[in-house]
Amino acid sequence: MGAWGTAPWHTDGAADWFGAAFAGADLDARIDEAFEYDDDYDRIRAACYLLAVLGRSTVWPGDLERLDGHLERGIDLLTEMIEPDSDFRDLWDDDPEVVEAVRSEIAELEDRFEEDDDAEDDDPEG
């Protein structure tokens, strides 16, 4: 077994397990559907949650070449949602807790994006 860290997804066995667990799931298509409309806030946030949880190169069940694009698009959409005077903020009556929750979601996606870039830098074959 190859291991490169202490996280549950930092082993060859875990990467294989994730691949088998999501076999047949087309998450790339589901993310694309959720991101199709800028005002489909519930689906955007749900898709971004999956990206935050699964958006690691050893876990992502979709096309790894598309992962960075999904992460970037998710960050952009969530950022637009919390802009002053946005329809999303209006829907939530400018609730500061909701705005802060979305900011946290953005930070998680940014961490995933940076984490993936760092992993590529550390990969001797990448």
C-alpha cells in the first residue's frame, strides 16, 4: 500500500475504494447541471458542498482535468451570490449568518483548489 499522508484519502487503497464507490456516477454532469443557471442557489450550494468534500484528486469520481474548472466556477458563483444587493442576499433578507456560511463555503473551495495545486507540485510524475 502506498501512503503519502495521514488523511483517510492519502493511500492507494483509499483512492481505489473511492473510485469503486462512485463507479458509474457522473458527478461532472451533475455539477454542470447545478451550475447551469447563476440563480439556482440551492443546487449551486449543494454542488459546491460536494466539491468541497470530494474535490481532491484522489477522491474526485469525475474527470480530474475538469475538477479545477468546477472549483473555479463554484467559487465564482458563490462569490456572486454574496455581492452587496444580490438577489441571493435579498432572498435571505441579507442575513449575516447566511452570508458568513457562504463565505465559509468559498474558503473551503479555495482550500480544495490550493490543495490540489500543491499536490501536483509535490507529485514527481506530475
